[in-house]
Amino acid sequence: MASRGESRAEVRGELARLGWEVREGGAPSGAVIGAHGKYYLMVSFGDDGPTSVIISYVGRGGGLLSRGWPGVERLPSPRNVVKALSHRP
């Protein structure tokens, strides 16, 4: 089971290590945002730490994935997100 005690700093560090451009400020409720072109990953936080991950593609056709907090060790790289949200004809 994933640890809920992970900090925003740990999440930001892992996203940066994976290749996400970590964005500061402007996030709702202190969420941590990672960006890669038109792909975005948002980690939401509650009182006990991270609670969920939302991944979105804001280009033509769009896409959205949401899940409960898997732990920093299971956060996806931008490459994996692009692959998961790719729209093939």
C-alpha cells in the first residue's frame, strides 16, 4: 500500500526526475502540477498528504485519466502519459 505521508517537495522532486516541468503557484489547494507540452499531471493533496492524480491532454480530442494516489514510486513519466493518451486513427 502506498504511503500517504509523502510531501509536496517529494512529489515535485519525483516529477522533475521523471522529466515533467514542475509548475509552481496557481494550483488549486496546493496541488503539484507537472507539464509536458499539452500533457498535464496534477497531484492533489489532503490533510494526510497526496490523495489523487489527474492526467490530462488538452489538445485536439483531449483525454483524461484519474486515479487514487499510487505513491511517488508509481508516478508515470511524460513518455508513458503520451503513450496512454495517444489517439490513433
